[in-house]
Amino acid sequence: MVRRGAFTLIELIFAIIIISIAVMSLPVMSRLLTNSIDTNLVQEAIFAAATELNEATTKHWDENSIDTSASTPLAAVINIDGTCEANNLSSRYRLRPGHIVEPYHRHCLNDLNQIEADTNTNNDVEAVEDSIHADQSIFLNPTPSQSGYKNNYTSSLTVNYDPSFAGAARPNLKQITVSIKNSNGDTLTSLNTYVANIGEVDYYKRSF
């Protein structure tokens, strides 16, 4: 018997079964693909928040860390806990325990009575407080649903003053927290780091 290119009944049944399986699996595949995209977006949001956290730590600990009357714009230590040497006749004047007696190392402010500002009112000084913000979109996409994404992820940055360690407040530290939220306002994760009131080291300038 010669076949003329027609399908047998068994072949048609197998073809129908395969097509049915493929059709039934499409919603599953679509859901898996969507979940994968959302997971990747969450990861990207966390990476973006970590970058934001790192940028905040590069700024000055406080606006009042900068001595505007000094010859250098580097940050100094604010005498918050009263540990800076106040005797101007001492070789350790304006140094706290642990500081090195060298002109280009860390030292306390000239004004030993200066307190921390905890503000972002001085536009000439980039301090931690300049990074504080309420919820704002992480991705440049104000209408995420129109692009096939379910969520528009936002981040907020806060500063906690005098964070507690071992039951004691630490006035020389500031805790920076970046929180990631989805479109429903649910917090997905929070990233934390600390910045300390330690001042900066000046560059050593050698001439020949």
C-alpha cells in the first residue's frame, strides 16, 4: 500500500496531545518568565540601594565637621563626648585619645564647644544629611505596568542619630538606612551602615 502524505489516526492523536501540552504550558512559562523579571528587578533595586548607601558614606559626617576658618576644607572631629584635649599648652591640644601627634593627622575642631548640626542647610558642605530623602523611584519608569513590570520599586534614606550598642547610645556614630519598597508599600529589605565622627587626614606635601 502506498501512502500519499496523509496523517494516520495515531499520528493525529500524538500531534493533538503535543499541541495541547504546549498550549497548557504557555501560562506556566509566562508566569515563570514574569517572576524571573520581577526577581531580577528586586536584585537590581537592592544593588542600586547599596550604591546609594555607599555614596552617602563618602560625604562628611556632619556640616559642622568643617572648620570654615581653617586653611583646609578637610573634616575634623567634633568634640561631642568631651574627650578632645582642651589645654592649649599641651602637646596633645585638640587631640583625643588614639590620635597621633602629627600636623597632618586627625584632630579636633578649633572650636571645642561646637556641636553637631544634623542638618543639610549649608549648601557649601556635602554632609550625610544631604542624602536623606523620602520614597523615590529607583528605576526611570513612572508607569511600570505599561512596560510589563508589576512593581515600581522605591528607596528611602534615613539617618538615626546616637545609635545604641550594648545598651548605650553612641553620639559619635550615625546610622544610615536605605529601605526598599514595592508598589504596595511593603518593605522588601533595609540596608544599614554607620559613619563615625573621626575626621579626615590631610595630604602630606613634600617639597624638594
